Amino acid sequence: MSKPSVAILGLGIMGSGMAGRLLAAKFPLSVYNRNHAKCLPFAAAGAFAATSPREAASRARVILSMVADDAASENVWFGENGAFAGAVPGSILIESSTLSVGWIRKLEAAATERGCQFLDAPVTGTKPHAASGELLFLVGGSADALDRAQPLFRVLGRNVLHLGPVGSGALMKLINNFVCGVQAASFAEALCLIDAGALDRTTAVSILTAGAPGSGILNRMAERIAANDFNPVFALRWMAKDLAYAVADAAGKRVSLQTASAALAVFDRAIAQGYGDEDFSAVAKSPARVANRD
């Protein structure tokens, strides 16, 4: 079977890895990024470098967006030069960004209005997973749309989990990330207490990471902190964004995410202290000390 033409909107850490995978698999590919210079290496490898989301979408039958947040998603999909303006009826539109559930539902409505099928398909994984095709897709949408998108997903991911109707993938991704954020914030506070109590940090951290509290998040943070390496794989401000989306969506469902709200406060403090563009593990650099009380 011939491979469908694809447009990738957004060439950040994840989108660039996806684009590289599709080119290597010989998919006809168009790419768009707000900073056009990021398109040029892919153009040199055979992709079409579009100057607008509309132009990229008009050349594709599968359009995948991987951007930062709701506002960035709105910018690439809507407007005179947005992807919706160029999408051909019958195309499959995939939003793989981590967005609010409410915004995902607005995208679905706009896609349906234009005669297109829509999937929300956020991913778990980081830069190496995107580059090697080892992402896990959390998908919401119809079984028919998912079946049509499978050739793409097989190249980009190690597995695809169909969680239900549109919005299901977005909700699961927010739940996943808020649990990660809570773990990260608690570990950052634990380090402050370890230091304040004059415990040997290396020994204390080894007890936490190897014991019952141990997790992928804690181990990754411990490695980053020990190496003093906070180059962003997943920026701290994006973790704060995901926590905020999760808290807001839960409130709409009359659920109070108290631990997520507390973790969000920890991340917001770290952003205020200038760590927002560093890896989320830099939350450990944000002091948890309180002022002395007389």
C-alpha cells in the first residue's frame, strides 16, 4: 500500500524526532515550524518546507501537530494561514500535543465541520523515544480514524492505546503528567529536608531511588541532579503547564486535585526563580525553606 502524505506541524524536541522517523520510512512529508530555519535540515533530507501550516496541510492527507500548549495549537490550526484552512476533506487530523481536554474538543468540532476525522493522540516518551520510534500513543477518537492512522503510528511508536472517544487520550496524558509532577515536587522537597537534616545526600537518595518510593521520575531526577545537567529534555515550565491543565480539567469534573495543586505551586515558584526553561528536574534547585518565625 502507498504511504499517505503527512504534514508535521511543530519541529521541537518531539516533532523533529517524528519528522526524522517519517523521512527515514519514505513517507511523503511536509514540515512547518514557526522558526522556519528548523525546517531546513528536513528539506535537505527530502521534506517540503512549508511557510505556513495551511501550506503544509494542503499537501498532506494526515496532519499531525506537536506543539507546546493550547495557544500554540490554536496558532497552527486556526486562522487564514492555519492548517484547517488547508486541510482537504477526508484527511486525518492528529493532535499529539499535551493540551487541555476542553481545547481538544474544540479542535474535534472544527475538524468535523470541515469533513475531516480527528484523533487526540498525545505521547509518553522523550527525545530519544521520538527519534527511535519508541513513543507510546494515548489515543482518543473513532476506531476507523485510528485504523487509517496506523501506518503512521507504526513508524512513530512502540504501541498505541485506544482509550475511548476524542478527549480520552488528552485526559490520560494529563493524569500521567500530573502524577509525574507530584513525584518530582515531592522529591525536590525531600532533598531540601535531607540537606537541612545534615544527612548524607548520596546515601539518602540511594535509599529513596532503590526503595519503595523509587520510580523512573525519581531516578531520572537523581541522575540529572548528580550530574548538574539541567539541559531541557522536558522543560520545567511545560510540567507546570500540564499540572495547571490537569487541575483545571479536574475542577470542571468536580474533582479536587490537592496534590497536583501543591506540586503546581512548587513548580510556579521554580519558574519565578528563573528555572522555567531548564529541565523539569531543576525544580530541585528551588529552595523549600520558609522564613524563620519569631
